[in-house]
Amino acid sequence: MPEISRDEVAHLATLARIELSDAELDHLAPQLSVILESIASIAEVAAADIPPTSHAVPLTNVFRADEPRPGLTAEQALSGAPEAEQQRFAVPRILGDEQ
Amino acid sequence: MSTQTADTLLSFEEALERFDPAMGLEVHVELNTVTKMFCGCSTEFGAEPNTQTCPTCLGLPGSLPVVNGKAVESAIRIGLALNCEIAEWCRFARKNYFYPDMPKNFQTSQYDEPIAFDGWTEVTLLDGEGAGETFRVEIERAHMEEDTGKSLHVGTSGRIHGADYSLVDYNRAGIPLIEIVTRPITGAREKAPAVARAYVAHLRDLLLGLGVSDVRMEQGSLRCDVNLSLAPRVSAGSTTDVPLGTRTETKNVNSLRSVERAARYEISRQAAILVEGGSVLQETRHWHEDTGITTSGREKSDAEDYRYFPEPDLVPVAPSRAWVEELRATLPEPPREHRARLQALWGFADLEMRDVVAAGAIPVIEATVAAGTTPQAARKWWLSDLARRANEQGVDLSDLPITPEQVARVQALVDEGALNDKLARQVIDGVVAGEGDPDAVVAARGLAIVSDEGALGDAVDRAIEANPDVAAKIRDGKVAAAGALIGVVMKDMRGQADAGRVRELIIEKLS
């Protein structure tokens, strides 16, 4: 039976840049375990004759021709940016807290 | 923290007496497709920031990627040129990480199903010790992925550490990349740095021959990460397997020379730690071109837990065997065979060919010969004046502002007797300075040889008159003295005379 520990949830939260309080960790860890458990039940019906799949449709080789298509202008691209400078996206200092 | 303090180093020679280096080279090559890997945005280099983006490469909600078929074709051809197996079926995967150079918060890459794997290539050492020696490099995999955006770090240091904030341009985000990964290269010992350099040079030639990339290291379309570790040296002939040591990964080494220097530096640095009984930290290191050292970067930590999973927005790539064979038939002659064939064709001695290869002059000489110049004349121009210029400017020969056709035209003018070598050099100066084609430079600078026999004869007469002693010697049969008079005439004619003809005239007049 898959189980996800409180430490693992804390680790995932860090990776996902989500700040969780101790109380939230206590609350979420068992919930995530239940979700994992439910999904794991699929393994019970997936017999050896059912190949694992990552896609809902049985397609391969969907390719696009190497032909340019108009995209966004710089103004459009930057319109959703909280901050922009020199026609670039301004982002908080990288690796500020030594990730 | 960034550690800029000087590392303790062991001399390269001593390091090699005690340790054997193992290297793994990761080369990222940007493909020269017209559009990005998963969207139709242009890939042109040097555009204004954020003018080549769309909802897909910006990772906006609701956008869907579609694979660039041409990029898959290039990936397969690269795999085949590296003697790889081509996957019958493979998928893209999401490499999840939070770093603003990827607006999607993941990079679409390949994980355990690379399109090409289990290959090899052979690398020939060019200069220094062991020149001509061949090393076989095993290729672990070549996989498809996308490039990241370009960050500009604003702040005091200009580097990541200590930056106050960063500015990102996503024009580069999504450009098709192929990552080519070697298996550990062992047994090269003191030649390891040279092998690393030769391998990257070899890949560059191979990719250029395939026509799949611009392979311009200075523009970042070919980048190399050098993984290096040391293991205690085993005596020759020992069959004991010594496990690999802890490795460091030196990132984005962006010139052939730097590949070699960075490998040498890491060997000396790691050896100094190990002889003191310390242990090498597994980490990313940054190469500093200016000071020739590496410094500590991010430590590999759980921040690099990428949680790969199959990309649900893209369907698998399953190249049919027929397609693979069709692409195999398009492969050009491999660089080594190509070199051997050209050497025979051009009649160059081994040493001459080695210099040509080392200067990266094969393509330009080929084009100059195609434009009608003899191979030796083409070699002379590209390996003397032009190689020196390229070297001074730190660019490739092909990046100089003179084309093989223009060099061929200059040589044609020499062959016609319209220019001598000295004038030809000035014409090349003019072309490189942007004064136009060789003929335009000749006209504008008035550089053609004076073929007016009358003017030449007058100059010879003046020289004889001004140097009666020398003239007397020549009259007495000391023909060698003519050199002094030729010099005087050439100076009088401002170099615009055919020295051979001047000599003939002097001898004629004084015999």
C-alpha cells in the first residue's frame, strides 16, 4: 500500500514553491495518501495484457512543418508580466535563497 | 555561496602521476530549424528581446505544443552520424523545475527514452603530443529538448550570485536542442583535456557537415558541459576495475580552447583536494574564461529533483525504419574520410593538412578552390594573413568579412599579373575593412601593378643612376647585387611593380 510521509509532502511543497504550515502538513499528508491509494487501485485491474500508457489517444508522429507562424509582439508578450524592463520580463533575483 | 577564493592546485603533471581522469561530455547543440521545437516562432539569432514568442513558448494556459518534424529529422540524422540506434518509439518528458529561464516551469525534454542511443565516434588528436592518435568515444545518448530563455542579471556582479533581479528574454526559449552525452571517457590520461577538445571540434565538424546547426560556439549554438572525476591511478596492465571518483560538472564552456583548459584546471584542482585526503564535492562549477578557473556553483541538492514524467500534451515519436533508412542515405561523408579525400585531392603534406584542420580552414579552402584557386594558393591565403586576423579577433575563419570567392578573385588578379603578393595583401586588407570587392578595392586604392613598361624603365634608370656602385657590381657579373636595386625600384613604384619584371629590366640594362 503506497503511503506518503509527512516529510515527503514537505519536500514536494518545497519543490513546488508552496509554503505549508505544520498544521497544513498534518492535514495534507494523510489526504495525499488516500489519493495515492485510490489511484493505485488501478493496478489491480491492469492485468499483464494491458500495456501501460501515458496518452489517451493511440497516435504517434504528429508533426508540424518547419514554417514560421506569426506570434506575439513584445508588448503583447509582456502585457501579463507583473514587471518588465528593457523589453524583458523582470523577475526576482534568481537563487536568492541559495536553492 | 560563490567561492572566488583561489583554489589550491596540483601541477598537471603531478596530478596525472597519481590519478586517472574520467570525463563525460555533454554537448548541447541548437538546431538551425526556421522555427522552434514546439511552436511556429522564428529562431533567428539577434532579434529584439521578446519579439519571437507565442502562447506556447511562453507557457500560457490553454496553449498546446506540436513537434517540429524537421527537428526530429535532424535529431535522427545526428544519431545516425554518431552510429547510434534510433528508438522505434520514444516520448518527450517534462523536467520540472522553477527557474525563470523556462516560463512553463518545466523544460520539455526526453528522459529514459532518448531518440538516439548506444553510439560511438572516433576522434583524432590534432596538435601537441599524440597528434594523429585516434580515440573512440562512446555515445550514451542523444535526445531532443528545447532551449531556455536568456537571463540578464541586473546588479553589482553581473552573475547569478549577488544579482538584485533578473531580466528575461524568451526569444531563445523553445529553440530545438539536441543534447549529446558521452559515456565516461577513460584511459586518455594526460591527453584527456586534448581529447575533450578534439571531441567537441569533431562534433562541430560533423554537425556542420550534416547541415543541422550553425555550431557557433561564440553565439552559444554549441555548448559543452565537462563532467570530470579522478580515480587513483592504476599501474599499466592492471585489470583491477577502479570505481570512478566524485565528479564535478563544469557548465557552458564556450570555446574549444576553454574545453581543454577547463578539463586541465579541474584535474589540477581535484587532485590537490584528493592528495590532502579531502573529498571532491559533487557540484556544478562555472568556468571563467578571463581568469581560467572554475568556481563553485549550485550544489546538487534536492532542488534538482526534476520529477520527470511523460509529456501528456505530445504524442510519442515512432520513426518508421523506412524513414530512418531514408535519412541514413542523406548522411554526408564522415569528417575523417572527408579530410583524407581532400588531402589526397589537394596534394597537401600531412603537416600542411594538420595545420589546415587545426585552423578550421577546410570549408573555406574547399570553397576557394571551387571558385577556381589552386589548393596551395588557397591554403596560403587562409592560413597566413587571414588566420592571423581571425586569431586576433577571436573568430572563425568563416566569420571574417571576406568570402572564399573574394579570396579566389584576389589570387586570380595575382595570377593575371595585375597584383603582386604585397599588393594582394593590401587588397585583402581593403576587403576585410569593408571597402568592397577586390576589384573595387584595387580601383579605389589604385593598387594595380604598373604594367607601363615606359614608367617601369624610367624607374629602373633612376635607380641605376642613383646607385652607380651597385650598378657597377652587376655589370661585373655579380647578379646577386640586383636585389638592392630591385628594392629601390619597388620603393619608387610604391610596391606597384612586378619584382620579377624589374629584375629582368635591371639585368637587361646592365649587361
